[in-house]
Amino acid sequence: MSEPNNNQEELVGSEAESRIKILSRRGFIFGAIAIAGGYEVLRWIDFGPQKAGISAQLRKVLDINQRVALSLFNEGSTAKLYPVSEAVMPIVNGTVGIDTPIDQTSWKLNLQDKPSADRILSLSQVKALPRTDITTELRCVEGWTTVVHWTGCKLSEFIKRYPPRPRNGNPLDFTDFSTMPKYIGFETPPPGFLAGESQSYYVGIDMKSAMHHQTLLCYAMNGNALSPPHGAPLRLVIPTKYGFKSLKRIGRIFYSDTMPRDFWAENGYDWYAGL
Ligand SMILES: Nc1nc2c(c(=O)[nH]1)N[C@H]1C(S)=C(S)[C@@H](COP(=O)(O)O)O[C@H]1N2
Ligand SMILES: [Mo]
């Protein structure tokens, strides 16, 4: 590999960017509630009619925040970086789709771009892509945050090496999103594939988030190979979004022009889940 190890990219300070970061760090639920009219709204949330398991009032603020998150993201938000020495092991959180042990040596990645044929990739093909290290916060909506040092490759590098087929006859241009699929989806290996696995976990992200320089496919964490409960052999890490988007144990990746289903968005959380 001739590419340098693009360790710990520097953040560029500007007034606008720090304002965006302050806004985005509030977290989408409380940020949205604050935007929608202060903490008193918390009092009436529980009494509203239910829609998708949460009250219509809360749904409304989440919808507002989804637009806010998207506009913040479009202005180029970046996750804060930390010194590697601050990294610690996070708790294992969320085991949907990873309960059953898998044979790590026979694991394969299934890459799809309908209607073309699937591509089956090995872990060494992912590891052959330029290595990237990043130390950022893993933020769970349940209220904890841990600084973690991640090692893998940029998802953008993977997409460039294993690109989608051109859309509408246009040649692919990775700087022009109109030539690319709108979304990319991720899933744990399908339940039938693993005896005993009852459910899969799945995440969808928009192509801008996928091409973001901090969005990674990771195979190591805090200096060691991923352990199975943290998503071995390969997991997604999206430091600009809440932890539930960082799918552990990727089985399938697919390009799509329609919004892929998303496990926690189906359960009432914001689909974009930006910080
Ligand atoms: N396959 C899978 N990936 C998952 C989850 C899950 O339940 N299943 N939970 C998510 C959530 S909610 C969080 S906060 C992070 C936690 O990552 P960790 O267990 O490495 O700390 O994983 C995410 N990825
Ligand atoms: Mo989480």
C-alpha cells in the first residue's frame, strides 16, 4: 500500500463550524425539544396520541430535528477527535443479529447493487484498502459516551474500489452525488444463514454520510482485532451519528435508490441520527 496512514485528521476551526458543533452536540431529541419550545413540552409528550410507538408531539419534534440534522450535516459537520491515550473499551451494547457465534474464517461480505450480480468479498480485500485510524466518541442515545480508537478503512475508499453501477447512464463521479445511488444499506448476516439467529440488525445511511471522511468500515478497536460482541470481523463506525447506526458484524452491503430500512428508525428514532 502506497497511501499514507491518514491518522487523526486535523479539524479546521471556524466560527461557523464551532457554532454548528455546539448545536449538534446537544443531541437530537433534547435539541429538537428545545427548538420546539423548551423543556415544558416534556410534560405533555406522554399524553399525546401514539404514532409508531411514540407520541405525535414527539414525532413532530423528531421530524423537525431530522431536517435540522440534515442541514447541519450538509454544512460538513465532523466529529471531535481525541488523543489515542484517552481511548477505553465501551460496554457491549446491542446484540441484535450477533447473538450466534460465527466462524470468523469463513465470513464473507456480500455486496449488492441490483440488478447486477452480487460481489462476494473477503476480509483481506477490505484490509487491502488504505488503513485509517480515528479516535472519537461512541455516543449511545441511551445516555453514555465512550472515547474509542477505531482502525479500518474509509467507507468512501471501499465505495470507490467497489463502486455502484452508473445511474441513468451517467458515468460515476464521486464528487457529484447525482451520479450515485442515494443510499447504502447494511445488514447482519441473514437469520437463515446462521442457525439460531432469530433476527437481523439493519441500518440505512444516505450517500453523503457514507462518503464522509470519518465514516469507516472497522476491523480493529483500541489496538486489537474486533471481538465478536463488538462486531467481528467487520463493523460500521459513523462518529457523526448516534451509536445505533454503527452496525456490528456486517453481512451484506447494498447500494439503493430507495431509503433502506433501519432497525431503530422503525422504532421511533431519527433516521439520520446526526449528533
Ligand atoms: N448488529 C448490531 N449492531 C449494533 C447494535 C445491535 O443491537 N446489533 N446496537 C447498536 C448500538 S445501539 C450501539 S450504541 C453500538 C454499541 O457498540 P458497542 O457494543 O461496540 O459498544 O452498536 C450498535 N450496533
Ligand atoms: Mo446505542
